[in-house]
Amino acid sequence: MTRLILTWALNSFALFLVMKLVPGIQIDRFQDLLAGALVIGLLNAFLRPVIILLTLPVTVLTLGLFTLVINGVMFYLAATLVHGFRVSGFATAFVAALLFSLFSFLLSMFVRRDR
């Protein structure tokens, strides 16, 4: 349970960094930041695998690059679901999703994996 909360906190911090670096992303309150990170995580856990499966032919034709578009769509969808979280357009969501993935990966490297 603490690992899940730590991952949520790291993703919230990654979303905060993305908000500060990418123009066109606005988050009103701290609660909206936490909700945005939670919604992005839930969408990536439940909806993203279904969309990847449905778009598998396009993903294979583009040698996997279409998954970057899917990440942008998940980020944009999260912004539409959370009230105080706004993204100005899909191009902004695409860049933000790339940076969010990078920051989330780098931050998770600092968390020790228990085996």
C-alpha cells in the first residue's frame, strides 16, 4: 500500500514538473494535481491496454510510434476528466505526455525495488 502511495506521489511530482515546463498546461489547485496524477494512472492502467489492443495494426505499421499518440490521448483525456486540470490542445498533451513519462521513469529509478 505504501508503494502505491509513493508511486502516486512521484507521479504527482512529475505532473507538477510538466506543468511548470510545458506552456499550455494549467492546474488550479494542489488537489487537482493529485487528482490529475491519479486519473492518468488509472487511465494508463485500465483504458490504455484496451486502446493499444484495438489499434494494434496501426501500432505495428508505425513500428510502435503510435503508442506515443495513445499516451497523448490518455493525457488529454485525463485533463478533460479532472475539473481544474486544463491542456490547451493535443500537441501540448503529446509533448506533456512524453515529458511526464520521462520524469515518471527517472523518479521511479530512485525508488528501490524490493525483491
